[in-house]
Amino acid sequence: MEQIFIGVISDTHGEIAAAKRAVELFRQHKVKTVIHCGDIGGAAVVECFAGLDAHFVYGNTDGQSQSIAEAVKQIGGTLHGWHGEIECCGKRIFFLHGHHSVSFENAVHSKKYDLICYGHTHFAAFELHGGTLLLNPGAFSRTASATIAVVKLPEMEAETLTV
């Protein structure tokens, strides 16, 4: 089976220059699919992901921004609302921002997913819960260093990268 690299990012909070650097790092790591776990911070951040298979969810600071929705549509990305699901290399992936703790806990305990991506805490974290990898890529503001994550599929090997 072919190896695929997916990128995971969260809490960009409108930091356009950092988002551009993150996208460049993703490209260097052969990432074609990116999951943004919310707190996007505006349409200009979304535009940085043009040319990638980009999936977005709203975070608590985004509300249900119409400008973000339009920007996602313009780049050919997918806006999943408050949470999303995709399948890649036979792996089921669920993602959300993380501020809806009930949705997060329900996803974890459902045992339906191989990977659950979330943000909100501003701390990069990897944790295995049963057969599910829980991944928080970190953040771009209110943190000591901006981080993203890359996951190699189907192996489910994840690494954090400093932007």
C-alpha cells in the first residue's frame, strides 16, 4: 500500500506568515492532505492552503464565519462545520477543535476511528487510547513555539514539527 503523509494544524489565529511557513513545511514533507482543527482566524489563513486537499473545522474563536466558508470554497477545500471525518489509506480520521468536550469524548469512546485530531489546548500531544491515536498538533499563538504535525499512513507514525 502506498504511503501517504497528512498534515495536521490548529489554532493559527490569523497568523498568516506562520501559516505560510507551515504550508511550506507540509510541502517539504510530501503532505498533500491537510486537516485544520479550528481557530483558523480568517479567510487569509485559509488562502495559504490553496493547492492542497484541505479540510477545515470551526474553532471557538471562528464562530461560523461566512468569510472562512467562502475562502474554503474558493480554494477547493472542504469545510466540515464543527467536526469532520475523512478516510485515508483505510484509516478513519475524525477531527474537531476540541472545545466541545462531549463530542471529543464520544468520538474517543466510539472506537470507530484510527486517528482523532484536535486543537484548542495550544499544546502538542500524542496519546494512544486503545487503538486510537489522539493527536494535537499544537498552536501558533499563546505558545512557546509554533508547531504542526505530520502523520504517515497507513503506519500511523506521527511527528511534531516546529514552524
